[in-house]
Amino acid sequence: MNTTMTTLAKSVRYIIAASAAVSSVAATSVIAQQKSDTDNIEKIAVVGSRAAPRSVAESPVPVDIIGSDELGKNASSDLLDQLQAAIPSFNVRQQPISDAASFIRPVNLRGLSSDSTLILLNGKRRHRASVIAFQGGGVNDGAQGPDISVIPSSALKQVEVLRDGAAAQYGSDAIAGVMNFVLRDDADGGSLSVRHGEYYEGDGDQLVVDGNVGLPFTKDGSLNLSFQYKTVDATSRSVQRPDAQGLADAGNMSINSPAQTWGNPEIDDDLTLFGNVKLDLGDDKEFYMFGNYSDRVATGGYYYRNPQDRAGVFSKDVYDYDWDKDSDGEFDPTRKIWLVGDMTSNGTGNCPTDVTLVDYVNGTSVDNILNTADYTSVANNPDCWAFNELYPGGYTPQFTGEINDTSLTMGTKGEIKGGVLDGALFDLSGSFGRNKSTYTLINTVNPSMGSNQPIDNAFEAGSYIQLEKAFNADLVKSVDLGLYEPVNVASGLEWRQESFEIVSGEEASWKQGPLASQGFSVGSHGFAGFSPEAQGINKRQSIAAYLDVEAYITEDFLLGAALRYEDFSSFGNTTNYKITAQYSITDEISVRASHSTGFRAPTVGQENVVNTQTSLVSGELVQSATFPPTHPVSALKGGVSLNPEESESFALGLVYQNGDFFMTVDAYSIDVENRIAQTDKIDITQADVTALQGIYPSPELLLGGKITFFANDFDTSTQGVDVVANYGMDLFNGSTKFSLAYNYNSTEVVDPGQFTTGFKIRRLEEGIPEHRGTFTVAQSWDQVSMFVRANYFGEWFATHADEPDEFSSYGWSETAGSSVTLDAEVSYFVNDSITLSIGANNILDQEAQKLQQGGAYGVVSGKYYESGPFDYNGGFYYAKATYSF
């Protein structure tokens, strides 16, 4: 930034900090309530009950309702970050150098994987993303959930979060809970806002323009349209790798600084459009339609490939071969080999294969191989090839993903008049959802092709496509059985079809070139393209039927039960139930409880995905392939067909409401059996290669690499407590509201299974803080409003990527202490239409957990652990202007 911008940035930070201090003083003086029209409206939830919508206090299960105004009080425009600030049991984190998981970040509710939370849009199931989290996931290892980030807060009326198992009501995935995103449906008015911000470090520049408009749709309906356009620059929290710096010091003029960037990806042309249509058909019937179109391009980095350490290029371990034996025929682990490819068809290039980077006699390393006679002889021989000729300073692949997301739901609902179903409410709908992710690699090579690389060294690696279709028929009717209130009886049918498609990449991205037989890895380096062998579409269908009853048995006692049967074409059927109850002890105090069973069906992607990537294992880059669990390679290592996860949940809660004070305390227990996750990386041995001969083509290319697949491998037990409290009153001639939310969540792996190592167990049990809380004070006057929010994160297990903790002495992992960050915003209402705001997240620039000065620090090329519970980039400030009409 220039001097003027730097001065302005500092001024904005001082203003924000001062405003936060004022709010903090007010907070310690008295608890009060913010005064606004939206806050005075009783919050009504659709999820949790199939009876008439209930208030949060009357719900027999815990439900959070977050309004669009509250979501907007955040420096981030990403809905995931906004939700994390509002819901303590909801966790999301940045994942640099994690393939497509860097672009579609997996989330956690109550410490379970992202695909253990069911996502609804206007009460209808949201389709999954095509992206599967292969790297650095921890709890989300191998998860495939919906892409929530495509939903802009400008399109939302509110978000309803059901913190309770609900598979018996809504079907697969609702083990941890349900999140229902309710779209705006206004027929008039609207808003337009522009937001600009950046990190205190001066990077991550972010521009967001969003808007919403409500229009009449004929004289009996409404059309509500929303959009968001966003661009985000990359961040860098990098340090120069010691090995790269050593090469530069030795005179290699092709070394970049830093050689490897560690930070958030760059996001270009992120455009999202949402529409919501309602039309009154008369006779108490309504037509509805809603959907979205979203598209964005994101670019992130990979690990640096050192030009004098070729282990990341070759598919085989050079220490296993004859060229690594010393003069006595014994293996010499200290001798480094610089492998050279022979580009002739019959091996007549007279290329040296035994070229060392170590003076074998004196035991000294070569500082710059470009200055050696060995390199000169190779570079001057057209039949021989070394990648130093193309990238004398090494290379760092760049990974680009274009994510396209579309959906459309249409239906009609209303009241049946006459007949045996007189007075019953019906809802008939059909839904379509599609998510496509297309991957491109630049600044990389297909090592097996040697000198025959694409001119621009770019590879289109192919695409994943997730496609879902559904038809629903729901019926609700009140039946008088002589109880305090009529029994609400709900029933319905659902048909769903899911498909996961792999589209092959261009030939160069997966081709087995002439150097494959010489030990060079196959496919675009960093992320190999999908081959024609992997290409194809896999489908699954399911049908479901449910019955849900609920009624007040007495004036004070609400009782409900649900039963759901589902049959899947892949693994068979499952039946689940749920029982809920709430009893009002007094007008202010009630207790509630629930018990349920649930399930999560394996996704079609987890059952059929094929992927080859370069992974970090024990500090070294190795080829790692993911196969379907029934693939011959997987079956050889123990892979079998996937079955659904099964869960059992118990919850007990207390609700207290007295005037402006409201508090809920809910304890829960969730046991999950046969959890589905990606296995740890498994070695392929010579015995495996021999066994695969004639079953799998060229199995010898797997030797020295790793494979993974999905498996039902372990059981977990999760216990926790949620506390939510709000209180308010008039203060300082304005209105103030205090909000407290706290979550304690502890997960234990009770049966590790065949593939779950101690390291994975530790990540599952300690990777997310057990204690998480937020405390918010919001103050408003006629022309000014402000808030300050404190975020508490308990201690957690800090680690990088998938490196096991036995490498902790080298700086790969440690237990990180607790942290507190502060967010704040100040808004000035110029008039009824224009609002100006400034704010910041992490206003005191609380530093994330730093990597130890060991092996990880040099290989990662980053300053912080990637698994932290809050943004490692530091403080972020912004300014926003909103025009409402």
C-alpha cells in the first residue's frame, strides 16, 4: 500500500478499536437489549417440527435463528465465516494447499464431519458439492457436503439451525443437526451494498457488491432476486524455504522468494444469483419456485519441487534400486541420486543414471548442480533429460478450480377442501441441483513425459459433477383424539436420485509417458488428471416414507414421535425413529428432551471417486492415489463396499424466559458407528504389485507410492453442552443487547477400526477446541449502531496437513493454547436509505499458533498451523456502504 492508504488503514483501525472499547465499558455496566423492528419480532422456526412453525422457546429441540442483519455483522463476506461467528458449535477453517478443499471449505457442527449436517434451502434438501475433502481435513477427512458458501447473506431472511439429530424427520445426513437457509420473499423494497477490505498485512484485498430487490409477480405473487459479485486477492503468510534459500545463496538465479506461497487462494469473478418466486393460486393454494446460479474461479498453490531433490517427481523410492548401492553393493542412505531420463525409444541415449548430488569420496553436498560437469553433459545431450533444463530453480504447481453451482426447486402447496382429507395441508415439489468442479494445473509437469511437456506447462485435469434430483409429497392434518390439542399428523414420500460423474482431463494430464518405466511418476504433478479409465457416471436411487405425530397431551406437556423408512439401490434399507418432549414447569421454565436414531448414507462420490495427487508424507512428497473401496487395488488392501453410518442421540435441555431475558441449556450425547472416512495412506509393496499382475494395468507404477480408499472404519462417542442467553434493556438513551453463546463438545474414538491410526484418533478427538464461546454487545441509537464481539477458542491439537504426530519433535504438531479474538463494527445512518459502516475481525490482531522452528517450518513454507480454529491471516478491516429502498 502507498503512504496515504497506510495512514488511512491505521486510522480506521484506531476508530474501530476505540469503538470496541466504548462498547466493552457499556457491557460491563449493564445488560441491555438492542431496539429494532426485526429484534422485536418473535423468532419462528420451521425446522424441528412438522406442526405449525414454533417459536424458539416452544421448540422441543434446540433451534438457533440467525437473522440476515446478524449475519452481515462480520468482516467476511463468506457465509461460512458469518455462521461461525454466530453459532459456537459450528466450526470452519481455511485450508491452504489442500486441493479443492481450499475452495469449498468443509464445516463441522458439534464436532462431526461436514456431511453429518443436513442442509436445507427453504425447507428442501440442498445438493452436495462435487468436491471431496481429500487433504488436511482431520474430522472432515473425505467429507462431501453441500457448498454453503455460494449462498450470500443478502439473499437470506434467516438461518435456522436445528442442533439435534433429525434423520427420522429429514433423512440421511442429519446426525449432527439441520441447517435451513430461508430465502427472502419480499414483494417490494431492496438494498445494494458495496464492501471493501483487506488484512492488516496489506493483502487479501476483497471487493464485494451485493444486492436484493423485491418485485410483484403479477398482482398475486412476489419475485425476490439477490446477487453477489466478489473478488478476493490471495494472501501470503510465507517464509522462504531453507532449501530454496540455500540454492539461491549458491548462485541459482531462478529461485523465487518465496519459492512456495502459503495462504488463502485467489478468487476471481465469484458471481451468485438467487431467485425466489411465490404466486397465490387462489383457493388457499400457492405456487413456489426458487433456485440459484453460481460460478467462481479460485487459484491456490502446492508444495515447492526442489530441483536438486527429485523425490517429489519420481514414483519410486530411489533408495530401493541398484543405482543407490555403494561400491560394496550395500545401500547407502546418505547418497543422493539425481535421476536422469533417457528420451530415446530403445534406451540408447547413453544417459547417466548414477549422477550424485553428493561427493561420494568426500561426503560433501553439491551446492548448485547447474555448475557441475554432470549437469552440463546432460543438458548438452538431446537424448537425455533432467527437469532442471525446464525449471532450473525448481517449480511450484498452481491449482485452479472453476466451481459452477445451479439449482431449481418448483412446487405447489395449500389446503385440501372436502373429502376425508378436508383441512389437510399438502406440499408437492420437485428439485434439481448440480455442482461441477473443473480443475486446471499450471506451472507443473507430467514427469513421465520428460521433455515432451505442453508448451505452456498447463494441464486441464478434468471435472467432478454432482447431480441430484428429488420429488417430495408431504401431507399434514390435525386429528382430534380428545387430547388438550388435536394431534398433528404428518406423512410423506420422497424419491431421490444422485449421480457422481468423473470427466477425464486432457491426455497430457494423465498420459503414461516414455519415462514411466524409468521411475518417473505419471500425470500432471500435484494433481494428476482423470484418465479415461476413471471417467464415467455412477448413480443411486432411494425412496423414503415417513410418519410424524406431535401434540400437546396437556396444556404443559408436548410430545412428538417420528418414524422414517428409506430404501437405497446401493446398500439396502434403514429405519429410524425420534421421540421429543417438552414440559412447562412454570410460565418461565420448561424442560425438553429427545432421543433418536439416525444414519448417514455413503455418498456416491465416496463410493466411486478416483483421484491421484501429490501428498506430504513424513516430510516428503509422494504420489497418492484414491480408488473406490471395491477397486482391485483397494480390495487387495482390505477395501469392501460401504454401508451407512448409524447413530443414536440423546438430548436434555432447559429453557428459561422472563421478560427480556432468554436462556437455553442443552446437553447432548451422539454415538456414531461405522463412521466413513478416507483411510490413512497405505504403502504398496512388491508383493502387492505381484498380486495385481493381470488384474490392474501397470501395477508396478504404484510401487513406492501410497493409496487410500473410503471405509466404515471407526466408532465415536460425542458429548456436549450448548448454552445460549440473551438479555436487553434501554441504555444511554439507546438500546443494547447482550448475547452469550457457549459450546462444550468432546469426541472420543471408542473403536479405532482397521485403518484408523493414533494420529487420526488424536485429530478426531482434539483437532477442534472442546470449548468455544462468543459474547456480543450491540448498541444502537437513532443514527448510530455498533457492536463488539469476543470469540473464545479453547486449546486444540495443532498439526499440519496429514503429518503424524510422531514427527512432533521436528515441528509438525503440538497442543495449542486457548485464544480470544475481538470483532467490532460501527454504522452511521446518513438517512433512511444510506448506511455507512466500518469494522474489523480480530481487531487486536491475535496471532494464530506459529509453527515450530523445525522440519515443518521449512517444508510448509508457512508461519502458522493450517488447522487453527480462527483465521491465521490476522486482523481484517473493512468499510461498507448500503443503500436501502
